[in-house]
Amino acid sequence: MTLKTIKGSTIFFIKTIILSICLSLLFSGCIVGKIAAAPFHAAGAVVNIVTPDIVGDSISGVGSVVDTVIPF
């Protein structure tokens, strides 16, 4: 094998590993629910500043429910 072939196969191997890690994180359930729940958590934090805590906490609770319900 030449040095060029070894270098090319190493780059392909690294790209494959990075793609595998990204796909496993995408479909493991750690990102979709959190992204869907983020606006509710942010809105709850903002509303907590202006209104009583129960209102903001209930909005944040909706975000927690969304995060729990979405299975992926």
C-alpha cells in the first residue's frame, strides 16, 4: 500500500466514525425532545420574572411533558 492509499482510507474511517456518532446521538432520544421543549422552558423562565411562579412553572412543566412524551 502506498502512503496515499493509507491516508485516504484513514480519512474515510474517521468520517465513518463521526457519521456513526452523529446518527446515534440523533436517534437516541437526546435531542428531539429537548429541542421541542426548549421554547417552553425559555418562555417559562421569562414569565417567572413578570408573574407569580406558578404561571411560569406551569409553562415550563409543559416543556417537561413534551420532552417526556416525544420518544426520540
